[in-house]
Amino acid sequence: MSTIKNIGVLTSGGDAPGMNAAIRAVVRASLYHNLKVTGILRGYEGLIQGDFFPMDGKSVANIIQRGGTILKTYRCDAFRTKEGRAQAYKNLKESEIDALVVIGGDGTFRGADIFSQEFDFPIVGLPGTIDNDLMGTDFAIGYDTAINNVVNAVDKIRDTAESHDRLFIVEVMGRDSGLIALRSGIGVGAEAILIPEAKVGLPQLFHRIETGRKDKASKIIIVAEGDEGGGAYVVGEALKEKFPKYDIRISVLGHIQRGGKPTCMDRVLASRLGVAAVEGLLEGKTDVMVGQINKEIVFTPFSQTTKHIDAEKITPAWLRLVEILSM
Amino acid sequence: MSTIKNIGVLTSGGDAPGMNAAIRAVVRASLYHNLKVTGILRGYEGLIQGDFFPMDGKSVANIIQRGGTILKTYRCDAFRTKEGRAQAYKNLKESEIDALVVIGGDGTFRGADIFSQEFDFPIVGLPGTIDNDLMGTDFAIGYDTAINNVVNAVDKIRDTAESHDRLFIVEVMGRDSGLIALRSGIGVGAEAILIPEAKVGLPQLFHRIETGRKDKASKIIIVAEGDEGGGAYVVGEALKEKFPKYDIRISVLGHIQRGGKPTCMDRVLASRLGVAAVEGLLEGKTDVMVGQINKEIVFTPFSQTTKHIDAEKITPAWLRLVEILSM
Amino acid sequence: MSTIKNIGVLTSGGDAPGMNAAIRAVVRASLYHNLKVTGILRGYEGLIQGDFFPMDGKSVANIIQRGGTILKTYRCDAFRTKEGRAQAYKNLKESEIDALVVIGGDGTFRGADIFSQEFDFPIVGLPGTIDNDLMGTDFAIGYDTAINNVVNAVDKIRDTAESHDRLFIVEVMGRDSGLIALRSGIGVGAEAILIPEAKVGLPQLFHRIETGRKDKASKIIIVAEGDEGGGAYVVGEALKEKFPKYDIRISVLGHIQRGGKPTCMDRVLASRLGVAAVEGLLEGKTDVMVGQINKEIVFTPFSQTTKHIDAEKITPAWLRLVEILSM
Amino acid sequence: MSTIKNIGVLTSGGDAPGMNAAIRAVVRASLYHNLKVTGILRGYEGLIQGDFFPMDGKSVANIIQRGGTILKTYRCDAFRTKEGRAQAYKNLKESEIDALVVIGGDGTFRGADIFSQEFDFPIVGLPGTIDNDLMGTDFAIGYDTAINNVVNAVDKIRDTAESHDRLFIVEVMGRDSGLIALRSGIGVGAEAILIPEAKVGLPQLFHRIETGRKDKASKIIIVAEGDEGGGAYVVGEALKEKFPKYDIRISVLGHIQRGGKPTCMDRVLASRLGVAAVEGLLEGKTDVMVGQINKEIVFTPFSQTTKHIDAEKITPAWLRLVEILSM
């Protein structure tokens, strides 16, 4: 391994609050260790296009509190081709960038895994995804902000639900994972949470509503995007048919979950992992994601970060907790 | 007119942030004038069911900051019938309630108008509707909170739009009026605002996008629910066809616009109008809505509050302002 | 008057949320009218130092939602001297700037008034001050955000006050004016509001507390910085002595009132006034502030904007409202 | 140990956001296990006064999102006396309450420890303190909300600091611990964080400022209440003397840190610990606090919760992180 003198940093995949805090930490840590640091725009697309620019302390001034990513992001197909990656490598060599920090989710890491091995190029990844669906870290950057965005939105919906004695079905993000639904559902005091992992079907939902407390003015049912019962509209239609006298409304929260100022936890997590990524590279780490497990910094090979995580993060104990609290 | 000793208060129609502040003001003003005050649950439905309860200072403690309405609300069909209203009148007489304050929107006032005349019963209305689509007041209670809810949500979407160089179409509330879209659209710095009143069709929208600044990373188009171009999805499909290389996303904000803590302006407006409603009743006012025009308290007959308001509130000057700002 | 081709824009005095929205509107309106627009950094200080830079649409992209001012601000003593102003004029001439938009408060306008007359230089001012203490506009840019900042902060304090049955004295900004205290005090449901204009002394405050409802768990007293009873600490000491068994706490809100994202109202106001300022200059207006009174755009000579405004904005009707609501 | 049939629940010490979520979970879990649950008002004071009331599902409806505590809290001296505790025990026996859940901080647990042993009375504690200064849990209920409150407040101050090129000294809570300062300081991107544990004196602070990047427009220094350098005012005076040309301001955040809606994390933590407390009692646990360490539920004897925690939670790695990031 050659000595690292210039670290490139990019964000890829869906944007997540806290990505800017991570970029800032990568830049500050690089400067602390007297390294150059190069910003790469629009993720792997910018890598292939050679959209690079030198970063210094001022480049990341006053961004820790901003949502989105100043480096922009992009879903890049060309990086899945051998030619695309070869061009990317060529650009890196020409710009004398000798290591990468990539901030993103599982798609990002799959690309990084291939590239890192193909060209023996040092890469450390940072988990940046509101879905939190990665092995190797308790929390991904952006998740805490996303669940707080959901909680704040549903608190508002609760006001209306209480005023009208309504049942609301609220669909939250999480295409393959119920993690956003689970935590935010507990946070808003949901009467039911439908997530793919729990296999709660409509019959159980009907049963829960029928046997639930009758003195409740409002009901909120949180549905994960990817729930097998179908999205909020499918659940809504079924409930309207089963309980025709209920006043039922549907709300799909959509993109508001993703943006906004990051929470303190996301800023701290991003800051810590950003520094650890740079120092990991300096210690020779590569082809790994840096995460935080039980308060400790942990490096996990990219190939192990993208396995199915439900069994680990959505335990029976959590599902039981939901049942007790939603009485 | 008999002397008023007991004022009933109810909220009706869609809930609006600030309704609780209005209830509080009605109660406090009644107590200040040594009147009894009676809470009526679920709007006209509670009037017909006789769902009444005495209120005192403690009934409205610590509610000024809460969204929704502690008196609950309901869309009541029975009050549109002569029998329903007769039952309501009977209940009021039996409970010795001799005047009403009704907080709601145009449907609420149409009912109040009929009832007030049918039984010669003193009623003063307070404008409580996020749509702000009432004559007789510059602002209805809830409107300022709603547009701030939109602005806060779209600020988050802007983060994502900027990160991905995307065009977002965001649908906001306002079935018959573009007032929420107009103000919140200016507030978020929208690249275009589609409202029924402006008759901006798709060709003009296409033109604006084609001739707009090319160096803009993101575009936000605000569409009022009731825009004649169709909702956000119709606009979205047309744009995707016309601009196939744009990355276009759609977000329907829905119920999050309605709830949440009222803004200071909505609390102050509700407080002021609530006191004015009680004092208006004591001065013999009836069959009127109390509003605020140019900082002054104004009473407007119910029958004149529900006319089409667009010409007055959405002037050419406002539409020109949008055009200048969205360059 | 020569034709205007290049407008300079600056912010001066204390920063106020919405200043960026105003800058954006000035820039956009200038471009709309095919004018050049020049940013001047740090207010009058930058005018004297010649800290100018050309602005275009991109200069103001994505700033409408940001607190503070991208042009920065400064309290400049040199502009009070003839030499300072002469240097400023020289810089403007050299840079071919032929009109100014100045965004700030009374100090800003006093300087602009002198400069405008001294050099026959076209200047239009925009009211940007959280204090709202200017004649010629119902609201200054920043005031609505500031009172919402106060309301959000005191809502939090109310949680603690209710939990502990405490009396809180909260000091808010407003050195010469009780306008922030008045509106925010109504907004938080304060039990008393002490403002210079109302001349409520400690004996009346004692009386109000002694005769107030006994079933209130918490009490919040809002004190304007400039209240003649002294700041929050003086009031606090007096109350502790008079009511030794009360659990009394003091909170001085300070600088958090000033910053943060502007509200929708402040963004819309700033946008509208910014456009009106540019178009006012083009119509030959000078030595005036542009404001909004009763929904209309109004131009007021600088010399008339800085008179004492209390009598107009804090009327007996408002003070009576406070008394009724705080029962 | 006799079978538990009726659980009393109280909150004590300073209020913390999430206490209501904890109360709700205790009530829901008790009902789930077919136990009675009794609310005790004002902490140990209510225990001595016999201020008890039966709780059911409705008692805790719609409180999960509220700051403060519906059971109120109090700093009670009488419970430190043998007589006080004897009276409390008598009241519990008379009301047939046979176990307690106490929610609070170290003072609360010291009282619970004595009482539990003195009368062989089953008590499980929940950590509810914004200071997070307890052994036996990674996070106490309220801490996450408090640091987010700080971050949101300081983000606003940053707007002003950037606009004026100012240095702000911001004092945050934490009488004996720098934990709030540490995390929120990282979260706001502070240029320096002064905490008791780090022993950074004024000379080091001067050095850091002198050697720091010169291109920074603003500086934020976070000072913990209990920092040995003295509070914000002492630090401010020293800095003003050392750097007379800096524009230095001071802000003491005070009580706004404590209140407000709890974050999602605090709600989830409180919900989980509340259920665990009830189930711990049913399993015979007593004289312990229930916490969460590395994602697992852990019971720690009261006597071990109140040791000095700095060495564990504020490690050299965290202090190094602060140094790297504040460059």
C-alpha cells in the first residue's frame, strides 16, 4: 500500500441528513493529518466525469446543520460497467487521488466493493441512508433525522385525528425494511405498525382494532412502504370495507422524511465516523464500511454490510413492545 | 334581544391550528364579563345530541399552543335538516344557552346563517380555516400555520431536490382557492406556482421551464389541489413526457399541513377575534362573522363571507410578483 | 435623475430573519428589469471599504430559507463622519453603482437619510429589524420570525413551569419597544406582560398575581428588555421578596430570538418589499423606506420612519386584550 | 416477595422530556399484565401527602408527544427524613400500592434506595434527566431532546454570528457533567467546548483561538454550566480582555433546554424502559434502575447509578474528536 496523500470524498445514492456533517468531518480529519482532500461531485457519476475540486476548511464551513449533500448525489448506471469504472480509476490516478471515502447505502457499497478490489484502490465507506438497512452499524447517518421527521409529521396528523375521531393510515419510507416504521411508530404512539418483518396481515389488524380500547378518540396505523399487506392505500381500502362507519384517511409522507436539518445524533455520528474513515484509511483499512456498534467504531467488509438485517435489528422483543404499548 | 348570560362555543368543519386559542379567548372573555360559557362537542352534531359541558378558566388552561380542537369537530349532515336544527334549538333552550360562538369555515357559517335567522338566535362566527377562503377577514385562523407547515416541508424537499438536481411537483391544500399555494410558493422560492385563479396552463409552464435560468440545480413547482391543470400527478405526467431527461418527483403534502402548534400570528388573531366575538354578542351583534381587516375588527354578515374571494385576495400584483421572483 | 443601471444592495444593523429573502428579491427584481446588481458586504462598512461584488441569479439561489444575511452586517461608526460618507460615495461612483437598497432599522435609515441628501443619491430602504419599531410599515422583516422564536421557546418553558407549579419571568428583546413582548406574550398565554408602554409597575403586578385564579399551575410573566420596572432579574427579586413561597425562575431568551429560518410571512413580506424597492427606485423614489400598511405598498420618508411608534402600534385596545386573556 | 397487584408511578427531580412517554409505558405495561396502576403527584411530596389517583389507558392518551410530566415533579426535603418516609410508606400501604416505579435522576434514586431498603418495598427506577449523568444506562430519558434543543438554539445563534463575524460563548446545562456540552458542541460545530472533565483552561482556549483558521467568519464556544473556567460570563470577560478587537457575545440558554416535545429516541427509550420497569418488578427486581446499555436492558443497583460517570462517558477519544473537528 502506498502512502495516502490525497483523499477523495463523494456521496452516492439517496441523500440523507447528516451527509454534510460527514463530508465536513472527512475534510477536517484529512487536514488534521496534513492530507489533501478532493471533493467529487454527484457520486460515481462525478468520478467517471472527473468532476473534482480541491477542498479546504472553508469548503465545509457552516454546513454541519444542512440537509442534503453539498457534493450532490446521483444514481449512476455507468459505474456498474467495467468501462465506467476504468474511466473512474483513470481520473483518480490523473488527479493523484489515492484513496476514497464513499458515503451512501448498499448500492454505493456494492459499487465500492467491486472497484476497490478491481483496482486495489483504498476505499472506506460511511453508512448514509435513512433506511438504516445496513449490517455493521447500529445506526446509519440520516436515520435518526428521518424518524424524527416522521414523528413530527404524525404528531400533526394526530391533532387532526383527535379532533375528528379519525383513523389515519400513514405510510412511511422503507422499501425493504420496517425500521423507520418500527421506531417512528413507537414514537408516535401508533395503534398498529405494519412492517414486512412482522408478518401482521389484515386479519390480525382487524382483530386488533376490534378488540382495542373503545375509548380512544383517534387511531394511527403506521405502514412501511414495503409492507406485504400493500401500501397505505391497499390497507385503507380493506379497512374502509371492514369498518364502514370509521372515518378513515390516508397520508403518504413521502419525501419530507428525507430532508431537513440533521438531528444532533446524526451530526455526532457523522462527525465521528467521518474522522474514523480517514484514520482507517491511514491505518491501511480498505474495502470496508466504518460503523458504530455498541458505542465502538467497527469496520465491516463491504460484502457483509448489505445482507438482510431484519433478524438482527427487528427482534421479537421489539415486536412485543409494540403490542404492549399499542393497547 | 334578551340579555346574554350563557354563551355556547363550538368548532365545526375541518380543524385548524389556533382553534384552541380561539376557544380559550371565548371562555376567558365570557368569564371577564361574568357570563357562563358552555362547551359544545363535535360542532353541530353535538348541538343536536346535546353534548354540552360547562367550561371555566381551567377548561382552557394550557391549550393555546395545541393544534386541533379540544371541542372536537365533525361534518354534520343532520344540521342541514329542519328537524336537526329544531332539536338543536330545543337543546340550547333547555340548557339556557342564549348565544353561540361558532368557529369554522364557509359550511359552518352557512349553517349558522340559517339557524340564526330561523330561531332569531344570536350567533357570531370566527373564521377558522386553513384555506383562508372567506370574505370579511384578511386572514382566517389556521392559515398562517398552514403556510408555515408547507414552507417547512418544502424546505426539506428542497434539500433533496438540490442534492439530486431534481424537479419536484408539490401539491398543497386549497380545493377552491390558490391562497395556500400562492403564499407558501413565494415562501419556498418556487420556480412556478399553479393555482386555479391564475389560469397558468401546461403550455405556459413548459415555456417557463424552457426559458428559465439553466444554472438552477433544482426546481420546485407548487400546485394547488384544485388547480385546473389537474393535481400534482397530472402535471407530473405531462412534464415527464415533455422533459424526459428531467428527474421529476411528486409529493402530495396532505394532512400534515393542517395540524401542529399554531404560529404566534394565529394565536394572536384567534385570541383577539375570540374576545371580539363575545363582546360583539354583548353589543347585540348576530348573524355575522368577526374578522380582522387592515388591523381593525370588522363584522360581516354570514351571507357575505362565503362569496368567491379570489379576485380580492389574489390580485394581478401578486401574480406578477410570483413571476418576477421565480426567474 | 439619471437612469438607474446598477443597484447596490446592503444589510445593516442587527441581522433579522428574512434579510436574505429581501436580498434575493432585490437581485431578482433587478435582473427582471435588466439592471446590474452589486452586493455590498458588511453594510456601510463595506460601502466605505469598497467591498463590492457583482450578483446574479445564482448568488441568491437557495438562500430564501436562511437566517442571518449573506451580505453580512456591521455597526459602522465611520459612516457617521463626513469623510466616511465621502469615501463611500467615491466608491459607488467608481463602481458605477447609481442607486442603493439598504435593509435595516432606524440607525440604517438615519445614515441613509443623510447620505441620500448629501450626495443626491437614490436610496430606498427596507425595514429589517426584529423589533418592528419603525413607522411606515405594519411589520418589519424579521419581527414575525422573532415572535415565533419567542413563542417556541416559552412553550418549552411552560412545560417545565407546569411540571413544577412554577412562576417564570421571561425577558424578551425590545430595548425601546414592547412590541415583541406584547405579541409573543399573547401568543404564549402569559399571565402578565410588562412593557414600557403600558406603565404596569410592580404594585399592579403584585395585585394581579394576588387576585388571579388560584387554580393555575404555572405562571409566565413576559418582560420586555426595556421595561421600566427593570429587566427580568429586578422583577424576579421583587417577586421573590413579595411571594417567598413561590418557586420563581428567570430566563433571558437573548440571541436565539434573532436567528433561524424566517417564517413564511417574513419571506413573503421581504420578497414583496424587495421587488417594490427596486421598482420604486426605477420610478424615481428616493430617501424613503418601502413598507406595507394595510396590505398596500407605502413609501415613507426616512426621516418619518424613526419616530416613536408605541402610540400607534400598542393601543389601549391591545392592552385591554392582554388583561382579559391573562385572567 | 408478595405478588404485585398495584404499581405506583411518580416523577421526581427536574422534569425531562420523555417522562410522559415513560409514564404512559408504565401504565400500558401494567394494564397489559392486569395490574392496577396508581399515579402519584409531585414525586415524593405526593407520596407523603397521599396525592394518589387511579390511572387507566385514557389517563395517558395523547401524552407521548408532550414535554414536562403530567404527574408533576417536586424537590422534596421531607422524604430525606425518617418521618417523611414513614408517612409515605403508610400511605402506600393504605392505598394497597405494593410497588413503585420512580422516574428521575440521582437524587430520586438516592431516596428510592433508602426507602426501598428501609421498608423492603419493591422499587424500580427509570433514568429521567437531561444531564445524562447516571451510571447504568447509555442514555437517560430527556438527554437526546436536550441536546437537540441546544443544537437548534445554537444553529440560530450561528446565523447571527456569521452575519456579524462574531464570537459567541454559549452556556449550556450540566452542573457536574459536560455531557450536554460535549455532544451538542460537536453537533453545532463548535470551535471550542469547555467542560469540567477536559480541564481545558483559558490559556489553552486562547492558544486555540490564536492558532485557529483565520478565514472563519464566526466562532461558537460551548461552555458547560459547571466548567471550572467559570460560566460563560467569566470566560467572556477573559476573552474580551485578551482579544479586545473581537466582537464577543454571551448567551446562557437556560430553561429552554429542558422542555419541549421529546425526540423520537427519547420516546422510544422511555417506552422501552417503562415496560421493562414493570416487568422487572414482576420478576422480583427491586432497588435497581433499569437502563439500556449497548442496546440491551440492564438493571443496576441504585447505589451504583450515582457514581461519577465522566471517565466512562467522556473518553479521551471523544476529546480528541472535538479537537480534530474544531480545526
